Amino acid sequence: MNVAGNTTRTPELVYTPEGQPLRREDIKTLADQMRYELGRYRAWRGHSDPAFHDQFVTVQKWQVERLKRTHADFLVDDRYKAITQFFLSEIYGGLDLNELAREVERALPIATRLLPDSVMRTSAVALELNALTGELDEGMAAMLFETMGVTDITEAALIEAYRRCNNQEERYRQLDLLAELGAGLDRYVRSRVIYATFKIAHRPAQMAGLGGLYGFLGRGFEVMRPMGSAADFLSVFVGKERAIVDAIFDGKPDPFAT
């Protein structure tokens, strides 16, 4: 199979929302981890290249539409509709990382005191997932529009770009983070102590300027709370996506039909 080198590399050095350099090996605390992931977001090429940003958005829109087709049965199932929509609109590129970067810059020390540590860890997972997703989609945009020279994305072109990008392990990491995020939200919403602490922190969090982070977590809790457990949903959703990744890199002719 003709593939290029891995086009998705986690940056060795990023700059935090405060403008400080930070390397992955220097991460010591949960706050450092969150700053690092936001630094990865700040390193996206699209922030300084408007034309490339438009191509990146085109890739993300195509990906979301593909996810809707793959998981169409969930979108019409009353039990799973809300959580599926949350995954597609909030988790996949849905976080307003500009706002979160500002929140972290001014209020992260307060956040670590207001919200349970376990909830903050889930927040760090969400930030890493969004950072990695952006890196993957920027890699796809560069491959499609610059290396391959496509003008309109087709399924065949996208599959070829996946294979040329040659970043199967990063795709698996993306799915692992998705499963971890979903399981974390699910676990915390079913913990009376953690959920009660989170609810109590609503007003202080808003006053501290943490509305974006708190709102995202709150929406996740609300879509999962009526389900009892999201384990079955996560198993099927992530399982389907992992099978697609396997099929793409195994060279199967119609991987999205897996």
C-alpha cells in the first residue's frame, strides 16, 4: 500500500494560554496537562492560515456527516438520540477552545478547587481529544487539498487520504479518548457525591468565569443521566469506529460499510 509518513505528530513543545513554553515531559500536574492540551490547540495551522482553516472546516463537516450515516440508528433511537447528538455536536470539534483557553488562563486554579478532581481529569481528557481531533483533521486537509490536489471531498479520496496519512495509532488513541471521556461522564453522573458536588459548584463556577467548561460538562451529564448507563452505547459506537479504522488500514475496499 502506498502511504506517506505519519502526518500527525504530537508537538514536542507548545505554548500555554499564559504564553509559557511547555513540553510533554514537563507535565507534573493536572493543570499542566490542561494547559498543554490547549497549547496543542493553539498550534493548529488554521489559526494563522484562513484559507487552510476553511479546508479544515470542510474536512470536519464531511467527517460529521459520515458519522451521522454510520450511526443513523442511534439518531432515531429515543434512548440514544441525545447522547449521539452530544457526541457529534459537542465532542467532535464542538468545544469552544478559544473560550476555554481564556478560562484556563484566568481561572484554572479556581477550577481545581471548585470542581472534583475526577471531573477535572475528565475535562483534561476532553481537551486532549479535541486537540488530537484537530491535528488529525488538519493532517487530512493538508493531504487532500495540498498533496492530493482534490477540489471536492469524495469517499474514495478521503479513504486514500486516511491511508496516506498513515496514523493508525493516533486514530486508535482518538477512540480511546472518546471512550474514556464518555465513561468518565457516565461514571460521575451516576455517583451521587460527585454529581451533587458538581451541581453545588454551578454558581461559584459561573462567578469564577468557568461557564464554558462547566456548561460542556453539565450538558454531558444531562444527556447521560436518564440512560442509567452509557456502557452499551459506548461499546457499540466506539466499536464501529474502531472496525472502520481497521478496515481502512487493512486496505478493505469499502471500509465505511463495515
